Amino acid sequence: MLQTSNHAPADYRYRPEQPVQQGDWLERLQRKIQGQFELHRWRLQLRRRRFLRQVHRHSDVAELTDQQLLERAIELGNQMREQGFRDALLAEQFAVIREASGRILGMRHFDSQLTGGWIMVQGRIAEMKTGEGKTLTAVLPVIAAALAGLPVHVVTVNDYLTGRDAEEMIPLYHFFGLSVGVITHEVDPGGRRKAYARDIVYVTGKELVFDYLRDQMKLIYTDPLRFQTQALRSDRLESQLQLRGLHFALVDEADSVLIDESRTPLIISGSQGNEEEQAFIETAWSLSFELQEGLDFIVDSDRRQIDLTEQGRTTLQGLSSDLGTLWKGAIRREEIINKALLARFIYQRDKDYLVREGKVELIDPLSGRVMEGRSWEKGLHQMVELKEECELTQQRVTLARISYQNFFRRYLHLSGMTGTAWEVRDELWSVYGLAVTPVKPNKAERRIVQRPQAFAENTGRWQAVIESCQQMVDRGRCVLIGTASVAESEIASDYLHQAGLAHQVLSAKQDKQEADIVAQAGQPGRITVATNMAGRGTDIKLAPSVEKAGGLHVILTEHYESSRVDRQLAGRCARQGDPGSFEMLLSIEEQPVRSLRGKSLLPTCRRLGISTIAGQKAALNLLRAEQQFVERQNYLARQATLEYDQKQKELLAFAGPVD
């Protein structure tokens, strides 16, 4: 039996969510073994084929009037509220939704989309290839759950997709009498509460988790029964809370939200600091210039860290001996100096951050987008502000924190969809209990993957990019060039300018023009340079002449932090049976070599020469080895975040429920 009722006033006194339990080693082992069966359940294959046949049997819904269609959908929703998501009921509901979608949106669901929707209702992740219409697929489980009385959260990766997807699907939701809320970074607290009170809410993972944390900070107790008692004592509390509990979540680009973004916890912080603290930071910045690289500190650019030497510690102690009480503790002074050196030597403008309107804004290394409202902690942000001569903000102190892992595991029903989940299927199962199920595409892929090339120098790589672009433009095709950072996008733009090739740049600096740039990217002769902003959720629609000429050509100029992101970029072309091509033009110049395998391959590249077949193979293997090294480090960072959360929960358990 499903919880809550549809179209009823929001009841904030009962906020259901799943208790998070880590379990002992035996339970984790049992879970891992179960995961192997979940990934290869032959019975699931039989069920979904049977389910599709059931949907097709309800072709008679086409004869119903709009009013009859709505009445049937509401009736089925009421039955599912009582009986659960039984396949027989769900199949007819999907048939009704598909018919309504054809009438309202002019788009009827393919079998692949019906399959994807059914998989998500089972509490799994549907891996659907890029271009398979995941936005339309999502409305099937979303409408079914909302009509069954469940508050639904559709979780997206950024504000742009939040607004775009909701706007496209709102006419269909309104047909079924469902209300829709949209939450982006700009929405105020009052607007957020109104949005969460609606049947369906489109929201980014970051905004959702922060709103949950804000609610938790207002609660003395998180146990539902105790909360009801507390609510009775405080008339104002109910009006301050936002979420109605964690009922049903569908996560778009699930691997990005649940895996990539989970490396770091979500933290709500408050301002902390006074004139003495500000002076401490400014003094540390000045003192960092008194230390000598190689003698007092070692810069490790590959690992993005700086280590003080014993000589450096002694020098720093002498320089700060007369600077006051804040400089007396060795740990404190060495930590703040380390932050100053990191800002000077490691963190780079237009790669790690950009400066806009006199403010330092962080760039998400995975999405290429600006992380609104985010800042580094423990003085690092202030050091970067000093470096860029921006107004100094106050330091931040942590008020509340939670990891993505511990948050999303609290949903009573969690599901998702993405084009690239198979590589992280084990982690998705072990952390979230989500099994990955691939969905056969609606049409066979026509993507041509060209032989990858590696170059010894960046200039050779960019020259090859220019030549490829020129060929495609001459044929009347369009080109998407993928870069790893804002700075690399600007370098690519310079080369294109020098070659006389007109183009558009899409990066964190142009995020406001994203929709317009993407809308034009499929026109004849159009060249678009983009960070991995263009890797997820965007649909480049081809002009007829471009499709006839061979479609979109995608060029990857540098491996991203994950091979999944590489695949996402490749997936921008050859969507839904369209023609298209993909090639990798890479360079080993300035390539950090951190893995043991990479260190063994680099001498081979130099000895054989990169122009030889063997040298090419060694260079490509080196670049892939370094990508695998970064993937491994990111995985360890995610595990460390989760383990820290668990330890904090155990240490504070005596104080009652905690986050």
C-alpha cells in the first residue's frame, strides 16, 4: 500500500524517509552477492517483454475522449495507491499516458521508452543510450507515481535542465491535473515551500539536499512521532519547513548525480571571522612569498598538493614568531600557509574557478559549470580572492553537512536513468541498492568512430583539430569540439580564429547563452567549442541538409576525469538513428603522469616516437592509464566521504538521530 494521498494539503508533520543502516561485513557481503543476481536477472527480461505486450493490448485507449482518458488515469492511480505498482495496472496506466502524450505533446512513447519507464518503477536505473528520449521516458513513472498519491522529485544535474525539462512536460502533467514545481538556485524560501507542496517537483540534486539540510537544522527531533509532538508545541515550525518527506525520486543523469557529485559532502556554512581573522589570512598570503620553492616547500602539480619541508617549517616559525597568538600553533599556521601556496601554485583561473563581476566562482570539474553559491573552506577561498585582487569574503564555518550517498539512500523509492551507468554498476548497487538495467535502443546506432590519434605536442593536436573542422565545414556538416576546461576552450577558440573558422564557445563563462548556442549547433558549417557542459542532457537537432551530409562530427581533445563523460560527449552525435561521427585527437604534452603504468609507458613513447604505430599505441595507453588513475582517486574520495559520514554518525549517536 502506497503512502500519502494525492491532491491533499501538504502534511509536514509526517515526513517519511528510509532509515540508513550500514550493516556489518556479513550483511555487506550478502548484499554484494545479491547485486550480481540483480544485474543479470533473466526473470526481469521475461517480465519486461510481458509488460510490453500488456501495454500494447490496451490500444483501445485511443478511442477514449480526453475526459474519459483523464478519468481512467485517476481511477488507475487510486487502484495503485491501494494495490501497489502491479504490472497489470501499470501497463494500462502507461498506455493511457502514451496516448495522452501523443495528443498533448505530439510524441508517443517508443517501446524502448516504455521499457525504461517500467525499469524505473521497479526501483532500478535504466541505462538508455544518449538520444533515446529520456526526458519523455521520465513522465511515465513520474505521472504513475504522482497519480498514485506520491510526492515526486525529479532530480536533475543543473538549473538549465531543470527548467527546460519541466517546461517541456508541463502541458502533459496539467492534462492529468497534476501540479508542477520548479526549484532553481534563484527561488526564495517561500517559493521553494510552494514548489515542494506540488505533486511533482523538478530540482537539482544540490538544491534538494541543501533544502533537506535546512529543514533538519530547524528540527530538534527527526523521528516522526517526536516531530509531531514538537510541531504541536510550535505553530511556526510547520510554516518554516519545506520538504514533505522523501517519497519517490527519479534521478536524471543518475551516474553524474549519484556518483560524480558525491565526492564531496554538501555543507551549509555560516560566516565566521573578524578583523583579527582577516588579518591572519592576509598576513599568511604575504608570508607565503617569503618561502622558496624547492627549499621550503615542494609543489606536486600532478597530485595537486604542496608539502612543507622541515626547512620550511623552521623558516615559517621564525617569520611568524612575533605575529601574535594566532600564529603560535604549528598546525594552524602551517595549514593557512598551505592554503596560500595552493592558491598560488595549484588552483588555476578558468580551470578551477573564474572571476566574474569581481567574485571568485568555482567551476565544477565534471560538468564544466559554475557551482552557484559554493566556496572552498578553511581559508582557501579567501586566498584565491587575494590572488585575484577581489573583495575578501568572510571565512565559513560548517553548520550542517550530509553526503549525497546518505541523503539519497533515505528515499522510500529511488530510481534513475542515464546513458552511462554500466561502468559504475557495482558502486551504484553497493551504495544505493540500485541495479543497472540496459535498454535496447529504439533505432540502431549509425555512429562512425574514427581511429584515435595522439600527438607529442599540443600544437600538432590543435592543427589536426583545425584540419578536421575545415573538412567537415566544407561538406556542410557541423562540429562539436569537446574541451576539459574554460582555459582549453579559449585556446581552441584562438586556433579557430587564426584559421578563419567561425565558431561559438560554450563554457561556464557563457552559461546564460547555453540554450541559444545549443539550438544553433546543428546548423550547416557550425562549429561549437564546449566544455563537458554539452556532454549531458543537451539535444543538438540537425538541420536536414546536415543530416544528409553526414550529421554532427564530435571531436574529443582531452580525456575527461571519467570515461563515462567521454561516452556522453560521443553520444551528442548519431542520436535516434541519425548519422554522425566521433574522433579523439589527444596530446601527451603537459600530461600529468601519476600512475605506475603511465610512468612505464612514457619512456616507451619517447623511445619509439609518437609517429610510429607502436608509439601511438603506447601514447594512447598512457592517456587511458592516467584517466583510470583519476577515476580510481575519485572513487576513493567518494568512499572517504561516505566513511566519514558513517563515523560521524556513530560518534554522535549518543546525542540522538543525526545527519
